[in-house]
Amino acid sequence: MTLYSEFAILAPVPQEHITSGQDIAAKEGFVAFGSRKWELFRKIDGQREGKLVPVLIYPSHEDITAKTNFVVSWVGLYIGSEKSNNGTHPQGMKHRPPTTAQYESDNKGYWAVFWHVDKLLELPAAQRLLISDLQTVKNCCRKNAPPRGPELVAIPSTIEFPE
């Protein structure tokens, strides 16, 4: 597959799920993160024409309101999404971060879609970016607010994505 170079996905994911998801992605081919933004992933799947989309992930903090000074510290490649089955992934826990098992709503009844990420890697410190430094896909500055879930951004030229 080739990289779709017109946009990237910026998303908050709890650090514990990123870390445990890295092992699942390596072992099972991808990790599945949940979202309620099914319209966004339907749009992405329609635009990407089967190509890979870069993913920028910053660790979210459950007890802290997201801030624009949060840092993108993980990358991966988006390979597609699947509608949830009453909030659960259609393949059960096979592709879910094991840490999600401790939260009942993470695997039952909450998510509308699961988005799949392959080659989940932690960025070297020199390549990390503040989310406030990212631009929208229309090449204007991002709103001065952190994303509320996954959103589309321009691909930063300073980050090397896995192949």
C-alpha cells in the first residue's frame, strides 16, 4: 500500500492503551482504538482510496482537560475502520489494547467505530510536536483548542512515518 499524503489523523488516546496497543499491533497486524466519530472515519475511508493514512497520537489524560501544549509522541498508519457491534469490536479483544479490558464501557456499548492502526511507534524526542503546532488540512492554523477526539490535520514535514 502507498501512503496517502494529503492529510493525517490527529487523535488523543490514553497512554496506557497506546503502550499496550503497540504490542497488539505488532502481533496481530493492527490495534483497534474506539471512537464515536463514525462520520469522520467514513469520510476518511472514502477519501483514502485504500491507501495508508499517517496517524499522529498524543497521550490523553483522563483527569485533565486537553490542552494545546499536549505533545504528539506516537505515530502509526491508519489502515481502515469497522463499525462497532453494540459498542464492541467485531473481533472481540483480538485487536484491542489489553488495558481496555479494565474499563467496562471501553469494550461494550460506548464506541460507534473502531479505527485500526498498524506500525504504532513512539517518536524520538526530536520529532515530537505540540498539537498547537499542527495545521488543518486547509493549510490554515489549527483552532486554538485541542481536538475533541480524532480530527484531520496537515501532515507535518518534520515527522518520519513508518513504512
